[in-house]
Amino acid sequence: MSDVSQAVLAAAPDLGVRPMYPRWRAYAALWGPRAIGLAALMVGLGVALKLYLNGQWLFGAIALAVVCVGCFVYMQARSSAWCFLFPGLLAASLFVLLPIAYTASLSTSNYSSQNLLTFSRATEYLLTSRYMPEGAQRYGFALLPEGKRYRARLENDAGEVFLSDVFAPGHTGKPLTMKRVSDAPLDGQADTATLIRSVGVLKRLVLQLPDGSAAQMSSLRSFDTSQPLYTRRADGALINQQDHTVLRPNHRSGYYETERGEKVAPGFAVSVGAAQFVKLLTDEGLSQPFLKVFGWTLAYSALTVLLSFAAGLALATVLSWQELRWRETYKLLFYLPSAVPMMIAVLIVKMMFFTNTGEVNAVLDTVFGIRPEWFQSPGLTRTMVVIVSVWLYFPYMMMLCLGLIRAIPPELYEASALAGAGPLTNFTHITLPLIARPILPVLIACFASTFNNAGLINYLTGGDPSYLDTRDPIGMTDLLSSTAFRMAFTGGSNFGLAAAISVLLFLIVAVLAFASLRLTRNSGSLN
């Protein structure tokens, strides 16, 4: 027994270990953490190996690196302080840094619904494509079980029946010779579930017919004598067997192309560098709408923050009056918009703005005799978006201003009252100057958060009305975040372009967040 073990066992009574089980508990205290660490190590190595075997070598390498760093941290006595920091740093890397890095990598690629595959997968798809040459036949297929083995049965349109020799379920060897028979009853043929389970084997099955042609699987219950559409030359070019055209991979466009430059689907993902960012600024069908969206995002964020702050500050000032009765009830009523989930609140408010059945137009029609088309006119739609945003944000501003006003010493207001100042003077000379410095970082943070308010746009307007002079789905009420969402998940699903917009949005928000932190530090030091 080691010296450490003897020391633990000797100290067991002093540690409060029950006399009945001193040795068992001492060993558990000594070897329990080690066993847990060994189990975690084995799980991590298994995950890394599984990722590597599935072709995800990059993620496998990351998992292996995490396991190695974890072993170093938890097996070194001098790194005990890092034992508590390592889980947090790992979570930050996995859920913050890794998504940012992945988005940045997507922004330098042409990844989209047309360029979704890797180069090797696109090549494999073309090489497995087949065509029906002149004289090719299509046969109905049935799988006939014979004990633990099978026979393949083919029947053409003329009623001729062909039957193969018996083969094992995992047969992947030579082609099976088919013999013409007078009849082969279909009684007991394999059902659809069996065919689905065996589809991997059936796809590799080659049936040699008496006329020398070979049939392969074309669907679950049919074989045909089709031929490979493309063959690959030694230089990597693909030859079309039908028209003998030559396809060469273009690693700039992400397509196999003919000698005349015609692209052949499917495309594959390639690195395009800064092409997506250049496209945002130079493409005639995209740059102008994008700049308009950027300008509208700035205007929307500024109006939302300023108006919600003004409304929240005004209500907070009124609710701070000691003579006001039912103040707590008013606070609760005003805070209700923030208590309702945004999706439900926005959908309810959306119905209120309907032209013919909405309550807003009902009131406007009664008072002014008008029924605005809130969802048709770009100006009215943007006005509606700002109104709803202010309605959602002002309760937070109100509660924040209430807390800051309570922190103002009441002696200042008493001195102001003795000097004969009124409520407006108190607001402009005491309340507003004293809360301006601490609330400025919060306003900048809110300004940054409104950049990412894609949920409001998606639920309220869907980005509509749309711009008519762009090939991509961009709306007049779209923010940068909702534009990236529509680029990625509607229309052409241009994930690379959406990632480029997300990177620009990230840079803007990061600058605003940095400014907010600096202002927070400065205001704290001054206070």
C-alpha cells in the first residue's frame, strides 16, 4: 500500500468516517475522483474517435485537444486553480467562440442550396448518375427468400421471367447469373420492410442477363440495364457517355463546367475569400437594397431606443411622485408587455393593426374617418414596427429609470422646492443630468440589441413589403439580422452571403458593446 493510502486510512477516524466502514470510504475518497477522471477520459477519446471515423476530422481533432488539455489540468497539482476555470472556458469556447469562427468561415465560402456538397461528394454523385441507352430494358424486381438465402426475380414488359442463383444476404461478389424460366411464383416474396433493410446490399447487386447486359437497382422494386452517365479520366475530368462532352471542376464557381462554361449541378462548396463582402457592396441588385436595410436598421434602433427611453423616463418621473395613489398598480399594468412572451404579444398586436378588422383602424375610423393600410405602405409599415418596438421596450426603460430616480438624494428636490423651482425645472436640472451618465451605457447596449431584433420583424411583417429591384429576398422592413435570416432560410438559401451579413453585424455590435463597457467603467470610476 502506498504512503498516500496509508495516510488516508490512518486519518479516517479523524475525518469522521464511521468505524464500521473506514477502509471502504477511505479508498472511495482516494480512488473515486480518479475513476471518474478515467471514465471521462475514455468517453472523450471515444467521441474523438467516432468523429474521426465519420469523416469529421476537424471536430475529432478539437475533441482530442480538449481531452488532452483536460488531462493536463486535472492531473497536475500545480494547476488546481484551473480546475474551476476549465469548464467555463470550455463552455465559452464551444458555445461562443466556435459558432463565431464557423460563421466567419462560412462567410468566405459559396455555401448555399446550390453549392451544398463537398467536392468529393459532388463528384461521387455525378459518377453514380446513370442513363438509359438505346435498347435498355427495365425489369420488375422481387426478392424470393429460400431459408436464410435469397433469389432475385426479374420480369420484363413482355412477361419474360428471369431467376438468379441463390445468394447470401451480404453478397457483394461477382455478378449473379440470371436464367430464363417459365415461371417463378411470387408467393412468399420479401415485403417492403425487408427490401428497405436490404437496400444497401441490393444497390451493389449486379444481375447478369442471358443477352449479356447487366441490370442494377433503379428503385425498390425495379432493376434496369442503364449505364453510368459519366466516366472519369486520369486528369480528373468527367466524360459524358451520351454526348461525349468533357466536364472539368471549376474551384472558383463551385461547379463542374463544360468547355463552353455551362455549369452542371450539383455544385460544391469552395472558398471564395472576400467575394461575399464585395458582392454586398458592388452587386447592383444587392448593394442598394443592402445599404437601404443598413440605414433603416440604424434609424429603427435609434428611434426605438430614444422613444422607449423617453416614454419610460416620463412614466418613471410621474410614478415617482409620492402623492400619486395606486402607484404600484400602475407599475404592474405598464410592465405587463414585458411579462408576455414576445411572439404572443407581437401576434396579438399585429391583429390589432389589420386594415378592416383591427382595433387600431376601428378607433381611427371613428375619430378621424381613416383606415390606413398598415401592411401595404412602406412608411406606415415602418411606423407600425417602431410603435410596436417602443411598446415592448418602454417597460424595461421605465423600471430602470425608476431605480435611478430613487437613487437621487431627496435633499436635492427639497432644496429645489425651497428655491421655488417647479417640476419641469427639477426634471431638466436634477433628474435628467443625474441619470444620464449611468443610463448611457444601458442605452448603447439596447441600441446594439435592437440590431438583432429579427424575431419582431419575422412575426410582425415578415420583412414585407419587399424590394422589387433585387434578386434576393430583401424587404423594406428587414433589419440586418432578419435579412441574414431570409438569405439563409428562404429563396436561394445563400448561407455564405447570410454569414457575411452576420459577420458585419457582429462587428457593429461588438464595437457598440465595447463602447458600452468603456462608458460603464468610466461612469463607475467617476461615481
